[in-house]
Amino acid sequence: MNVFTFSGNLGGDCRTNNVGGTDVCNFSVACTSGYGDKKQTHWIDCAYWGAGGKAVSPYLRKGQTVVVSGEVSLTPATDKYAAKISVRVNSLTLAGGKREDVAPSAPASAPASAPAADDDIQF
């Protein structure tokens, strides 16, 4: 069984496309390991096929933290390029706090009248 689960931040907004009649959402995730002088960042290319990818695509914006699980593949290094890690996404979870660039939802409406004073409450 080939299952790879990792978390990280999106390096840019997702790109959506339709290939052979199937929707696909592509994005890159920066996954860091280590700390201090030993800290490394690995970029993982992700493809989320089908309705799941289409449904989550409006939320996949640069900087969003995600937890991704899927089937991993490795493209070996060549003379021109370093090795590339790719994942065919099976599941994705949005993680982290609320994005600052997302417009806040409308505030709850105020009550129609001010609450009654304690002496006005009837039992």
C-alpha cells in the first residue's frame, strides 16, 4: 500500500483544469523538516482529481496550511532537474487559523430591542 501523509503550506493558489472530462486541482505544498541550521523545505506537487478537488479548490490559496494524504511517486533527478515528489491526493484537510485575506462573515444582527432590566422580568 502506497500512502503518504504530510502537512505544509501552499506555495501559491491552486490551478484547476479539466482533463478528459475529469476535473483536477493542482497545487504545490512546502513541507519543512528539521530546525535551525538543519531546517529544510521540500516542495511536493499535488494533483487532486474529481469532485473532491473541485469542491476544495476555492479554499486552496497561497499560505493555506493543509494536511494531505495520497499516493506518492518520485521522478528521478536528471541533468537539468532535481528529483521531484508528486502526490495523487486521496484526502485533504484544511488546517491552521482563519486566513486574514478572507472577508469576515456578516456580523450577527443586533436584537430587536434591548434586554429587559431584572425588575421587568415576570415569573
